[in-house]
Amino acid sequence: MLFSTALAAAGSFPLLPAQGGGEWGKLRTPLVMLDTAYNLPKRPDANGYDMTPVSPQRLAYHAGLNANVSFFRMDPDSPCFKRHMGDAPWVVAHVEREEDAFDLAVYESHYITRDPLRASTTSWKRSGFRDIERALDVLDAKAFIDVGANLGWYSFAFATRGRKSLMIEPFGPNVDLLNTSFCLNPARERYIALMPIGLGDAERRCDLYQLADGPNFGDAQAVCKNKTDPTIDPSLIKQGEMEMFPLDEVIPPEFRSVPKVIRLDLGQHDLPALKGMSVLLQDELQRPLLVQSTFSPTNPNPADPNAYIKLMHSFGYDPHPASKPAPPWGKAAPKIATLMANATVSDMIFEREALRDFYGRMLMSRAL
């Protein structure tokens, strides 16, 4: 946990207190831009070329990962800079998580121009990834399937100590940045796989709609039928296409029958994506140990969260808010209103009763 307020080692910056609620728990995104003044030195990239701190220097705290982040511009002569194929302005985010650190290529419009301490009335609970990491440590899961990986924050954080990540991300500009991040982290590249496809319950081709630019660029909305759908924001424009497949048909063998966890972030497409991995979710030799998703009573994500919960319950998974284990719900699946009594956005965890019992016994044995 990050609790130190003293200066960190050279090339770093003061660590920020880790907090579960308050301002850190009420954010539109997990990344908080700060006004902290700090004289960051240059950093070498993976090929030894200097990266220069952005000006004005912007520091951040990533509540989802409990990590500190600083931002740099690359030397145009660096092989990683030359490898980048995208057109959107980008910078490098240097991420520090306790003893671990890695670099990510990110959109400049996301992070450098964001207002300091930007927050909104909705809340962001960072406990979901914490539950994933607890399951990894206790149950020795070695694989992470990141569905809707975006820019790879969670996958690159996961891929340490021999653990493997499978990123599923179809949006072309995001894929360009992910390929640059592979170059920036050669020691992790062998542990991270990327599938530039969409997931659903059937094979089909879909369009990807997006704003022209701005703080949400990269969070594309899939349109698999027609743009006149009333749920589609009319201000969006077509920015790409994707091929969609059921995960059951395309999951690589090395991720099929190993202990694993799944993080799901597809918005209204979560439910069809789950239907497309129904074999994976029910086969005892393939089942993920834990599935994490995000819900909001005021802005349901996915579009029908009760149908999502009912489906997962039928597969033998019980839901509970992140970091708040609950007794099994029995034969009837709970309603989203029951789980979300405090009316805030929360990471939702789906696990099985047998897993929870095993988890509890392991924790008790370790405490003896």
C-alpha cells in the first residue's frame, strides 16, 4: 500500500496516501490529475533513449491500481517512437506500483489536458482489482483475461512474476498504443497476448463509433445493427470497424484450462459477451475463479444488469460488491437494487460458493 509522504527515490515522486473513499472514491475515471509541484528528471526508455517530462509537469494517482503516474515525451529517434503507427497525440505514462513499474503509451488528450483533481458525482471504487489480486495470491491464478482492455493499464500491471495477461481490444487507435507499450516493456511482452477483436454471442462485423477527440477518446461504442438505434449517442462518428466472436471459439489454449480471472468492461455489450463464453463459465476445468464487472443503478452497465446477474447465477456464480463478500444467494438471483443499496457505482465480483469456501479456508490456514 502507498502511505509514504516522504520523497521517493530519484526518478520517482512523493507517494500519495491510498484511500478507499472520499475524494478518491468519487471519480469519473480511476486517474486523478494533481497540481503537485515536482522536478522530475528524464527517464530512459527500453532502448536507452531519454524521455523528457511533459511541460507543464503533470503527476497523477491511479485509484484503480493504487499507483503513482508521471508523464513523459519520447525521443523521436527512439525505436519505440518510430514503431508507433497512430495519428492521435500521445505520451508515455510511467506507472509505479510499490516495487513494480512499467510504461504505457496513452492519449495526450486523456491525461495531460485533464483538469487537476477532476471529479464528478458518480463514484469510482478501486476495490475490484484489489479483489482480483487477492484471488491471484490465495488461489495462485496465473492468467488474466482483460475484456475491453482499452490501453492496458490492468493487463500490464498483472503481467509480473510470470503471470500472463490476455488483452481483448478491437479499437484501432488503442491497438496502436498497445503495440507501442509492448516496445516500451520488452520484459513483459512475452507474458501479454493481444487479440484485436470484439466479443459477443455470435460472429459478426460491427462498426466502432467514437468522439472525434477528447477525454473519452478510446472508449469506442460498438454498433452492430444500425446507427439509428436510440441508445447510440448521435454526436459520435464512425472511427473504425471490428470483427466480433464468441470467446468460447477463439480463446487461446494456454488461457483455457488454467486458473484465471476475468475483468469485463464492455458497457452494454457485457451480456452478449458473457453468453459467448458460456462454455468457459460452466466447464469445471475452464471456469474463471472470479469475474469482475462494473454496475451503476443510475446508468446501468450493462443495459440490463438484472439479466446479467441472473445469467451468471445460472452458471453457478454469486455476485457481491467488491471487497464485501456475502453469503450465497441460494436458488434465486438477487436484484441489482439489492446489491447496490447505496446507489453508487461499484465493481461487482462474481464467484462460486465452493471458491469462497476454499478462499476462506486458505485465509484461515495462513493466519495460524
